[in-house]
Amino acid sequence: MIEVLVADDQALIRQAVTDILAGHSDITVSGRAVDGADAVDQAGRLRPDVVVMDIRMPGLDGIAATARICADPALADTRVLILTTFEEDEYLVAALRAGASGFIGKGAEPEDIVRAVRAVHAGDALLSPAATRALITRYVTVPARPALETIPELAELTDREREVLLLVARGRSNQEIAEDLVISPHTAKTHVNRVMTKLHAHDRAQLVIIAYETGLLAPGT
């Protein structure tokens, strides 16, 4: 059972999302938050599997709330799905940097929202590989990237794990990574999981951000 916390300052949206998700036997809505601060508080108490988070809310907004939830070691297994009417790319990048595992518009079909919840719960990034590559290439730039050896987390990676990180950042699936490195899909998945653990990343979307922002992979390459 996937336990979900819905956070939105509009009662109508909270109810609509709850009704959409409640119609599926593998999902239950365990809480509903009225703003970002309430979402952080309820997430800490309820430990949901997925938080469906709006961006524009009074007080603490959805991106700041996402950052707090994703930074809490006690909520390491909680994923955040951004559901918003503001689908500008800048919001998307900010959400991923904060630790969100997915980003979907409120104009999406009900089944798309359900699939998104299941996807982020499974540890997948909601963005397609092609969309991830295009987005990161366009928006994530670092004027003065530090040398790789000055990044402690990257220094902990083995050569093979660094190869895997680069392939993930280029939008490769586990199956594609396995084919590129001539290993089994299970081994590829194991490498990806180890990289996420060493870099303290919630999911593949976070690995993409890390690879670009540390300079391991340059935009456009």
C-alpha cells in the first residue's frame, strides 16, 4: 500500500487529488496539508511514502517544504511529487534541486497522476530521459565548477560507479546501462542504488542534478 500526503492550499484541489488516488486499491491518502509548514509537520508524523506537493502556498512554499522533507534523515524513504499549475522550467529545476522525485501539471489526466505517484514511489524519476537531458542542458549551468577531487562524495565512487553516474545523467535506463557496460540489468540497478546511497540522492533525478552541478558532466556534452 502506498501512503500519500496531499499538500495544497486549495481545499478543492486537495479533495480532487484525494478522490483520484482513493479510487485505487494500492494507494491510500493518509493526510492532507494546507500549506508547506503543515506538509513538513505531517510528513514528520505520518512518514508517508509519497507527498503530492503544490508549489505556490502561503508561508512556506512547496519547494522550501520539499527541501526540508528531503533533508530529514527520518524521511529518507519519502518521495515528493510536485503537482502544480506552474509548469515553467525554472520551477522544475528548483523542485529537482530541492529533492523532488517528479513534477507534473494539474492539467494532467487523473490516471497520469496515479501513474506518477506509483513511479516516484518505485524510486523512478517522473521525467523521461529525453526531457531530463534537454532540461538539464538548458538550465543547469555552473560558472566555476570545482575540481572533482574537491567533492568528497564523488571521491567515494569507484570507477565503475562513476561510469554509471554519467550514464544516468545522460538519461540512460538500467537496461541501457547494462547494455553499454555489458553487465546484467540487476547489476546495473545495484550500481545505481549504490551511487544514490553514496551521494545521498533520493533518486535518479537527483543524480542528474549532482552530475551537472559538480561538473562531472558539462551541459551540452
